[in-house]
Amino acid sequence: MKIGIISDTHDDLRTLAAALQMLREEAVTMVLHCGDLSGPAVVEALSGFDVWISRGNVDHHPELEQTVLETQGKGRLAKRHTLTLDGRTALMLHGNREGELRRLIHAGKYRYLFHGHTHRRRDEQIGSTRVINPGALGGMRWQRRSFCLVDLTEDRVHFIEV
């Protein structure tokens, strides 16, 4: 099973469209967005994928919640999501609360922990938890725009620059 991990789009629809096209070419159907979408246009662009969204620290647009409800369904937008992916427990959150993020990483409850916020790519094994940050699709504060493709069957992460 392959899933797409994206974060920090910050309303950059052009870069998001390029990333989503690459995911379609890889036959990816599930996308996890680790927060900081910014507005409902990003949610609309994600239509056609099975999407879970963590609310980021800039996700305050008044229409965001309703757009997620209408396009993805109930429960798809939350601060955190605990998911079972290919039989493995995963946690997804934005990661803007550093103390909380560290505590969850070191809890040892999750095989995968996906987060965003820093705009920096990360693939790190900490104890029993693999911590993955896809980088950012919006802005180039630290690194070039990127997302990642996670192959759960092979336990492989591939970062893709856009």
C-alpha cells in the first residue's frame, strides 16, 4: 500500500496540483495532509483522494471545516488522527506544539508518526516509531517544496521535490 504525505500547502494550488498529479501517476488513492492547508480551495483540490487532514496552526478559514465535511466526510479534519494503515498504527498531527510532538514520538504507541509545521523533511526512527515529515508544498523557508510517498509494504519513504 502506497500513501501520499503532504503538509504546509499554504494555499499554493499550483504546487499542490503538480504533487497530486505525481501521486495519481503512482496510483496513490490515500493522502494524509499534516496541516496548514490555509483555505478550502486546497481541500477541493484534494477531491478524488481518500484524505485525512490535521488542522494546522494557520487553518482558521471559516469555510474550511464545512468544505472538508462536504468533500471528504465527517471526522476527516482534526488536530490529530490515529489511523490503522496496512495493519500498522499511525498518528498524524501538524506538530506545532513541540512538547506534545516529542511526547507522542517517545510514547512508543505508533509505528508511524506523520507531522508537518517545520517545513523540513524528516525520516527518523526513534525507538519503535518512524517519524516522517514530508516537508512543505507551500513556501521555501528551509528547503525546496516537497512531499513524500510512503510504501507501507516495503517500509520505504521517497521524498519528491516539486
